[in-house]
Amino acid sequence: MRAVMLEARKALTMAFLGAAWLALPGGAAMAQTPGAAAFSPPAEAAMPTGPFGDAVKLGENIFRNTPKYAPQFTGNTLSCDNCHLDGGRLANSSPMWAAYVAYPAYRAKNKKVNNFGERLQGCFRFSENGKAPPLDSTVMVALEAYSFWLSTNAPTGAKMAGRGYPKLAKPAAAPSYQRGQAVYAQNCSLCHGANGAGTMAHGAVVFPAVWGKDSYNWGAGMSTISNAADFIHANMPLGMAGTLSTQQAWDVAAYIDSKDRPQDPRFTGSVAATRAKFHDTPFSLYGTVVNGHVLGGTAQ
Ligand code: HEC
Ligand code: HEC
């Protein structure tokens, strides 16, 4: 199934890159992701064997195909790998080797010190629109084993280059839905679909949903325009990271984050109260009116 998915993804990506390449002025070279990190996680072939190796392998499988390997905790079709690229190995794509050594840490989101497992629970609840796996569950221990292994020889507590998504500069003009719609049509819709629902082949996700019922919910980091702009500029379009201008990244982030998606699981019963409590920032469109429609007001 994974082979089918990868083949379909490769074919479409090549079609897209071929067309985009010709459209680039003077055949400009692909931009490099800025600030590439010096750290290299261990090679796949170096994965240990035995019971610990089994846990690492299970963790990798969950990471790369979350709906299949952790269905009880997953409420959409996204996998961790869709936002933490290359199995959580890629610098500037919020890699697990940089995250693992950075916890326990205080998080303003839940106003307490989180250990690494609690941080993973957040991505299940919001990005996966699912349920938090218990800290001692097989799923959690496997993801921790995988992240621990990826961070082999990384210094504990160090702020590693390549952690998170690089902070994008502020845009010259306020992000615009209309301009974002045009950026999306030209640079994103071939893979993610004009309706944002992504592309499936033989029941497997080839290109993930960026809005709608199969996407991340209103509590997810990615539903905040600033986070989405950071991620998109550094990682999208797939294979051409860094080619969007700063303004285009902000505009397209505003566009996808002004579409319907699953309700924030912290919903208090009122969209206005939920906005006031959790989304009181210009970077969240939750609870605002876009195209005559209150975002977060219709359950997906
Ligand atoms: C829809 C995209 C998306 C998906 C799917 C997703 N994440 Fe994340 N993840 C993010 C974003 C965005 C952040 C940073 C957000 C923030 O800081 O608020 C993040 C942050 C994290 C962090 C903290 C990184 C650090 O350096 O502190 C960890 C760990 C993590 N995710 C693990 C996972 C795991 C494990 C899964 C799968 C179960 C997953 N994520 C699924 C988008 C996603
Ligand atoms: C060539 C195909 C392709 C193009 C073009 C493309 N993406 Fe993606 N995108 C992907 C794939 C594949 C992933 C998942 C990455 C992975 O699993 O390795 C992804 C992941 C994402 C994610 C995180 C996962 C999710 O579904 O929320 C977002 C957000 C996203 N892309 C936005 C964009 C935007 C915005 C554009 C246009 C500027 C774009 N993409 C262009 C293929 C593409």
C-alpha cells in the first residue's frame, strides 16, 4: 500500500515539478531550505534489532502512517509525517531529533511544563483531530522510542539548528484571502485539490487534505496563519521549498486557514467564547466571518 502511494505521489510530483520548472523565470535553481542543520539522525539501516528495535520500528510506522497504525487515536487522514517531513528527520520541518532533547518544557498553550509525551498528545488531539494516547500506551512508547533513537548523540537541552519551522519575516501587506486563492490555484491545488481535500489512491493518502473534515482541526498549530506560513515557506510546494515569496506564503496560509475544518476540541459551546479564550490573535480566523460565513460555526 505504501509502495502504491509513493509511486502515485512520485508521478504527480514529477508532473507538477516539470510544469513548475518551465514556469520559473530563467529556469531558476530550486531554493535551498535556509539554515540547514548540521545534525544527522542515524541512518535507517542502523535501526537496532530486538525488543527495543521493534518499538522504534513501530514508532516509525505510526509516524509515517498514523491512521493505519494508531487508528484509535486518529480522527482524520493525516500522518505525523505530513507536517514533520521525511519521517521526522528533515531540518526546518520540525524534526523529532531536535524536539526530543528540548523537553520537558513550559508551553503557553496548556500553561504547564510538558514532558515529551504530553507534547505528542497535543499533536494527536489537534493536528490529528484525534484522542491523546495515554502516556504509558504502546503507541506513545513507540513514538518516544523512535524519537529518542532519531536523536542519538544530540545534546540534551541544546537549542538545535533546524528545530521547528523557521520563523518567516512579517509580510509587507496584510495577508489576503484573494491573493492567497490565486497562489493556491497556481502552486498547490494540483496536489492538494481545488477543494482542499487532497488526493487518495487505493484508499491511501497520496497528498494530504489542507482543509475540510480530513484535515487538522481548529485547535491545531497549523490553523494559526503564522505557523502555516512558516511551514509552507520552508516546505511547500513539495520539492520546491523556498520558492514562494514571503508575501505569497502568508497569503496562501491565510487562504487555507480561512476554510472550514473540524471543530476545536476545546469548544466551549459558543464560537465567540471559544475565540475569546483560545484564538484571540490576528493570526487566527476562527470565529470571524469569511465570505458571509462564521468560521468554526459549522461542525465538519
Ligand atoms: C497538520 C500538521 C501536523 C501534524 C499532522 C502533526 N503535527 Fe506535530 N506539529 C505541527 C506544528 C505546526 C507544530 C508546531 C506548532 C506549535 O508550536 O504550536 C508541531 C509540533 C510538534 C512537536 C514539538 C516540536 C518541538 O520542536 O517542540 C512534536 C514533538 C510533534 N509535533 C509531534 C507530532 C507527532 C508525533 C505527530 C503525529 C501523531 C504530529 N506531530 C502530527 C504540525 C503537525
Ligand atoms: C507536488 C505536490 C505538492 C504541492 C504542489 C504542494 N504540496 Fe503541500 N504537501 C504535499 C505532500 C506530499 C505533503 C505531505 C508531506 C509528506 O508526507 O512527506 C504536503 C503537506 C502539506 C501540508 C501539511 C499537511 C496538511 O495536509 O495540512 C500543508 C499545510 C501543505 N502541504 C500546504 C501546501 C501549500 C499551501 C502548497 C502550495 C503553496 C502546497 N502544499 C503545494 C504535496 C504538495
